[in-house]
Amino acid sequence: MVFGSLRPYAELVGQTMERDTKFSSVKTEQPMDTPVLLRAINATLRALEDRGRFFRNLIVAVVIVAGTSVLLAVIFLRWVPLFGFILLIPLVGGFLILDNRRVVKFCRCSA
């Protein structure tokens, strides 16, 4: 699981690449493209951050649905509000679909 942002690592790699090109002995007049490794690292970081954001949103939605269902069942002393747990199935399914799309997009980008 990703704790915090991974952007400082990408910035560190970018600074390292700038330093290496700055001190290289060969000077070219053409503008340099972004190195392939840096693009791959950035794509990986974006994919990890997106997947982490999707997962955090899923956790919040599951807690809200489950908490509301249990709270309403306790308040009204009925078991009918517990049918709210059925909503967890489409929530998790939606997460899996979005996560799969993100991973496929990442694989296409890196290939």
C-alpha cells in the first residue's frame, strides 16, 4: 500500500537526470526528449497514485454504507435496513472495473 505521495521520488529522479545531462561532455544543439526511464517512472507513479485514490474512495464508501445500514437497523429496531449491505457488491465491482481499466491503461503505456 502506498503511504503518502510518491512525487518526491520522481522529482529526485528528474533532478538526477538534469544533473547528468548538465555535466555530460557531449553538447548537442537539439532539445533533449524526456528519457525513457523517467517516463516509465512517472507512468508507474501515476498508476500507483490513481489506484491508491480509488482504493481509499472504496474504503470510505464501504464504511459509510455499512455504518448507515447498521445505524438505521439499530435505530428502527428492524432488520430491513441491513439490506444496505447488498450495495457493497456493486461498490466493490465498480472498484474492480476501474482498477482493471487503470492497470490495462498502464500496461499499454509501458509496452
